[in-house]
Amino acid sequence: MGTSIRPLDQVRRVVLRIGVVLSAAGGALPQMALAARWGLATYFGKGRQYVPWIHIDDLCALLLYVIANPAVEGTYNAVAPQAITNAELMRTLAQTLSGRAWNVPIPAAVLRLGMGEMADVVLHGCRATSDKICQAGFVFLYPKLREAVRNLFVV
């Protein structure tokens, strides 16, 4: 009956900054795969913006890891170890799904026409690393994009 409640300054806090979650069941990946299946590597703007990504299974495993390990505390990036640009993401997706990749840039101006200010989210990347969570002992199932895509689409 004597449950003790910890003061807020003693509660363990973990913040995960989650990258683009790759899942065949929904989100952006199935949409991106439509053109990629035809060998079209459609990237936005110059394609040099980094896209921090994580396989859905790795995200779930990471959440469980954080819960189960009290030593994990603070802020971590929930992103795969492989840093890739938008153009690399689309090229890898097209090569993996179709065996070829033709680069098809979508100009920033066209993207802005369709998305307005939201286009900035796609055109400005973020290069986040998973170094800190890896140093805390977490091991990714899918550290490389090609492996992740093959798993998600059973290639």
C-alpha cells in the first residue's frame, strides 16, 4: 500500500528524435516505391538534403530497448546508422525494386507549387546520427538502406 512516488527531478527521461520511418504498410515509402518499381529515382530539388531514416522494426526494437535499459537516459536520434541523401534514398529504392535507376529530379519550384511552405520540410534535410544510441549498446537489425528495403518489400 505504501507506493512511493518519485519527485519529478528523479524521473528518468528519454527523448527520441525519430527519423523517417520506413514501413511497407503505410507512410511515404509505398508512395515512393510506385515510381521506383519502374526504375525512376525521383528526388526533390538537388537531392543533396539528408534524410534520416529508420526501419519500422528497428524503431520498435529501439523503443523496447530504451524501456528495458534504465541506464539509457537523455536525448537520442532514432535513425539508422547509414546517412543518406534524398537522391541516394531514391536511387537505392529504384535499384533494389527494379534493378535500375534513372535519376528524375523534381525541381523545388514544382514541389512548392504543390505543397506550399510544407515543401521546405522535404527540401531541407537533417543529418542526424545514431552514434549515441549505438554507444549505449543498441544494435540495429537494418543498418543499411538496401537491407531495409529488401526486407520491407521481400525482394
